[in-house]
Amino acid sequence: MNLDREKIIAQLNDEELEEFFRLFKLLKTSLNQAMMKDFNRSLPLNELVFDRWERARELGFGEESSVYESCCIFGSIKVGKKTWIGPYTILDGSGGLEIGSNCSISAGVQIYSHDSVEWAVTGGAKPYIYNSTKIGDNCYIGPNTIIAKGVTIGNASIIGANSFVNQSYPAGSKIAGSPARTLNS
């Protein structure tokens, strides 16, 4: 869709533009007040307008899963049931990405299934490298975590905030750090 916004706006006179922005601000205020009343939270406009459960359904994610509008999604991604994917996340399924059921993918998490390291350092002579990434069922991934391509995280694992995960971990793992390491229980 190629809209020429300048032409559209140029067709409106000052009074019409002023009325449009007045109504737009009123709509935003009304949506924000309803969100505060119902859920005690204030969200960016796009999150007020778009339904995250509907987006998950449109993407073929599992029943009762949700994904924020601010999440960037690339490639082939499978998500199980009742998984929450938070705001400002990146899901790179260009090499294949699977996320299980009952997972919590916190704000700012980035999960990759490719990298461009070899391509970049060779001036484009070598290709991007792709490798499937998998997150098991019942996993918690803390805010701002980065998971590299080819990693598998076993069921019921916990990854601490701000971690860089560049290797696979078995079920029940508790890991954190940059690079991530197993935590002693």
C-alpha cells in the first residue's frame, strides 16, 4: 500500500486537520483511560489499538498465546499454547524457531536462528549461517536476554535477565550471565 500522506494532508484545511487531531487525541485518551481502569496500565497507542491474542491467532500460534504488536517476527515460527511474548522482542525464524507451551518471553528478548558474522567479516563473500533454535515448554526467559542461533533450551528452564545464551541447555536448567552459565541451585 503506497499512501501519499502529504497529498492526503494537503487536501485538508487547517480546521479539518485540527479536528482530526483533536478526535485522534480523544480516542487515545479514551483507550488509555479504559486500559488503566480495567488493567491498571498505560500502553503505547499501537498496543491499545491492536489485540495481542488476535495477532497470535493470525500467526498460527497456539491457543491462548499472545504476542505484542511491538514484537518483530521474521521467518518460520511455531509457538505452543498459552505462551506470552512480551513487548519489544525479536523472534527470528529465518532458520526455524520453535517455542513451546506455557512460556514467558519477557520484554526485550531477542531469539535468533541465523547470524551474519561470517558474511560481515568477509565483506559479503560468505553467506549468512542459519540453524534452528528451540525453546521447550514451561520456560521463563528474563528481560533483554539474547539467544543465539542453533540453541536448544530444555523444558522448565529459567534464563536470567540480560543473559547471552550461545549454547544449548537441558531441561530444568537455571542459567544467567553473558555468556550464560548454569547457576548452582
